[in-house]
Amino acid sequence: MQPLHPVVTTRPVFDATPSAAGADGLGDLPEWNLDDLYTGEDAPELAHDLDRLDQACTAFAETHAGRLAELDAASFLQCVRDYETIQSISGRIMSFAGLRHYQNTTDAGRSRFLQNCAEKITDYTGRLVFFTLEINRLEDDHLAGLFAANADLARYKPFFDRIRAMQPYQLSDELEQFLHDRSSIGAAAWIKLFDETTAGLAFRIDGEDHTLEAALNFLLEQDRAKREAAARELSRVFADNVKLFARILNTLVKDKEIEDRWRKLPTAQMSRHLSNHVEPEVVRALRDAVVAAYPKISHRYYALKAKWLGLDKLQLWDRNAPLPMQEERHVDWAEARQTVMDAYAGFDPEMARIAGPFFDQGWIDASAKPGKAPGAFAHPTVTDAHPYVLLNYLGKPRDVMTLAHELGHGVHQVLAADQGELLSDTPLTLAETASVFGEMLTFRRMLDTAGTQAERKVLLARKVEDMINTVVRQISFYDFECRLHAARREGELTPEQIGAIWRGVMTESLGPAFGYEETFENFWTYVLHFVHSPFYVYAYAFGDGLVNALYALYEEGAPDFQARYFGMLRAGGSKHHGELLAPFGIDVSDPRFWDKGLSVISGLIDELEGME
């Protein structure tokens, strides 16, 4: 069923998108116009859709419950299409409620509206729990016969495959119904508490209170004293709230462990692999390749950065610090838009054409406001509407890359929409491809127009840092989650124990160039992926490695590359990753594939070392 919170794809958390007050001089930053979903909470269309959803769920259950095995191919096709319509209605309602909430997560009225919508839809769609359960009781031969009899039904085979992947882990009808019914007040409630708490945090820096994203923005300052002051204030506030964050994480991890145990899932990560439609051994190969590359990538780069900054040891607040020769500048919105659109158009005018409405029709919410959700994301909403992009734009050069990233998601979501509600959603393993590819196009465009060697060095260093944040850091996050979930099975974890796990994985990934003060211990508290989407993070590393390979083919002039690339995006979730990547000659099941992608990062570091 449609998740109770919008499914969003976000930029990696630890290259945090700056956001804060003080966006003067950035130009007119766009805000969302959600009227394409509904004009307001009291819109008659919304009330109509809630009633329509209630009736559709009742009719669906009365017509089909207990009878799926009796349906012929034509009747089964109509059943699937009815189910798809229900998904579209519920998805539109929850997208509207969720997006309004993310605009101001501290607004009690918006929070109440989101919860009320979630509870109603949970109630209505609870009548449909039988659908996936009965699909999983069908014999393989029976289902194959239906597909053979009707090509239109066979088109939905990937949808059935994803459902039937859970067949070995399915619970009784009663337990599945129970889990569905409690979903709006179970994990979802703890996630909501996390969002509201994070959005409400205040950080006192330079005599003023700042939001979380504003405080993170100070970590990008040229002045090291300002970076240190911000890091210590972040640490102080995290420490003041660490018991609550530990309670949230302990509860969610335990809640997941209980459900996993009942389902007899072999590992905590398995549910994510199943939803991503990716084999565990592929993820293991990716993880092992990245960890083995720590010394030649992150350890080597940060040693180089310490030398540039004239430091014996880097500290937390130096990780994303600008280089000494880097000029402080703000990029206004018009320049950011032009930079990204030129990069997209340089790849293919069609890509820029698809991206254009995001800027002109209220599909981007860019300005930073009190209570607004931190970071950045792209949400596809439903296939008969369009995606929406959330940013917290402050004019840093990294913000331009974030715009390129999220707009890549948006283009992907627009292209995939033709697949329909049940087949458009792309598994996370491929969902980050278009976003990271958009970043790569923008980076290469900026690099090609660099006027001096110093400017080129800054761009290269910033790209290496972004790639480290996307690959190394996200795999370290994945390891953190693996160890956290394993440790939680032995009992509740104190904040200190969680901090120790955090320190361990960060020390391994960052390497000996860093000193590790106690201020570092609680920075796990604001990583929303750990709360919202367990084990999501490896998708970033997957996407980066894939994009490195794809971009190499593009630069080599592979024939019809643009057509094949757009074809991959248009496929959405209608094909397995192996089938989608076959036209490019890419096999992610080969462990050597990931080494090739990592060598691209190592090669950029070689180039930086050559500039010394």
C-alpha cells in the first residue's frame, strides 16, 4: 500500500545542504504551488477523493477478496488496474498532506492534518491487505498461464515479482492485517517525533539562534574558528537531546527486529534488499570494495587536505572546509538555475526541456524557513501529477550541486511516470543514478569553464569530497546501521554505546588524518535515513559507481547513449537492474565492476596530487 509518509529521495545527509536565514542577495527563490494536488485542506476535491477512496476500497474487497485464484486473465487485469487506481488516489492525498507538513514540520495544524489523513487511509486500505496475501498463494504455473494469456497483464509481472519476493516471509492474514492497522501509530509516530524534534532544534552561534541546517552551513565557512564554534554548538545541542534520539532509534530498531524475526528474515538488511530488488551478494560486493578502498581514497585525500590546510590533524569541522585558495562567493538562484540547465542541455536538450517546468510552475521549494524539513529531496507524488523538489538553498557552490542532484531525480520521475502507479517507482539501487548523473554533468560543465588552475583545483577537490560523501561516507553509514541493528538484538543501547559504534565506523572510514574529539560522538542523531529508511544509504554508493561507468561510456562517445539513457529512466521500476543495464554492457554482480568506479575517484585524487 501507499506509504503513510511520502517516499522521498534525498541527497546524502553528511554533505548537508545548507539552509538558514540570511539568504539575502540570492534572488527570488521559488516556493511550492501544491494546487496541482489540492488547493487546500478544505478543498472539495480532497473530500471527494477521500470518499471515493473509501468506496473504492470497500468495492475492491467485496469483489475480489477470496476470489483471486478464480479470476481469468482479463478479470485479473481489471483487478490490478482497480488496485492501481486506489494507489493513485491514496498517493495523491498523502503526497499533499506530507509535502505541506515538510514545509513546516513544527506547525501543529499541518501535523494534525497529516496524521488524520494517514489514519483514514490506513483504515480504508486495511480492507486490501488480502490482495498481496492471495497473490502469494497462487501457484507459479497458474500465474505464468495468466501472463501468457494476456500481454497487458504480463506487463505487470515486475509488480507481481516484487510482491512474491516476500512470499517466504509472509505472516498469517491476521498478523498482516494487524501490522497494517497499527502502521499509522507505530513506527510512523516515532518518525514524526524525530522530524518535529529535529526541525525545532535551535543552535546559538554568533549571538543568534539558527536552525539545524543553518548551523551545518557554518561548517563550510573559510574561518576555522567559526567552523569549530559551530561544531561545538551542534555537539552541545545534540548532547542535550541525545537521550530522546537514542530512545527513538532504540524503539524503531527493536520494532523492526520484532517484525523481521516474525517474518524469519535472515538479516536486518534483507527487507531493504527485497524492496530494492537487488541480491544481497551484490550489496556485499559493493560494500567490501568500498571498505577495501578506504586507504586509497578517503584516507589519502584527507591527508592531502590536512597538508593544504597546514594542520597536523583534521577535526570534524575541517572535513568539508573550503580550501585556502577558495574564494568565498554566493551563487544567486538565477546563476544556479542557468548552470544546471546549461549542463543538462549540453547533454541533451530534451533533458533541459523536462527540467524547465520545475523552475517555472512551482515544483521547487527552495527558500529556507523556520520549521521546514532539513536537507533536500525529490518526491514523485503520483503519475498523473508531477514531482516536487525541496531544497534549502543558501547560495553555496554545493547548493548548486544539490539542485543538480534533486533535479536529476525529478527528470527521472517525470520520465518514469508513463509506466503508471505500480511500475514507475524505481528501486533505490537505480533511483540515485539520474541524480548523481545530473551532478556529474554539472560538475563537468563547471570544470570545463574553469578560468584558472586554482579554480580547477577547487572544483576537483570539491567533487572528490562530494564523491567521498556519496560513496565512502554512505557505506560507513551502512556499516553503522549493520552494527547498530546487530547490537540492539542483545538489548537496549545507551547513547554512549551508540556513540561508540558511530566512532568506530567513522574512524575506519575517515582514517588517520583526523583527530577524534568527544564532540564527534553524537553526530549520528540527525541522520534522518537511520530513522526514515533503514539501510537506504548504500543506494548512494551504488548510484555513484554506476554513474562513473555510465559517464565513461558517454565520454567515449558510445553510440546512441542518450537514447539508451533516457530509455533506462523511462523504464522506472518495470525491469530488473540486470535487464536495464545490459544495453550498456554493465554487470553489477561482478565485484570487479565496483573497483572500476572507485578508480575514478582515485584518479581524481591522483590529478590533485599532481597539482602540488
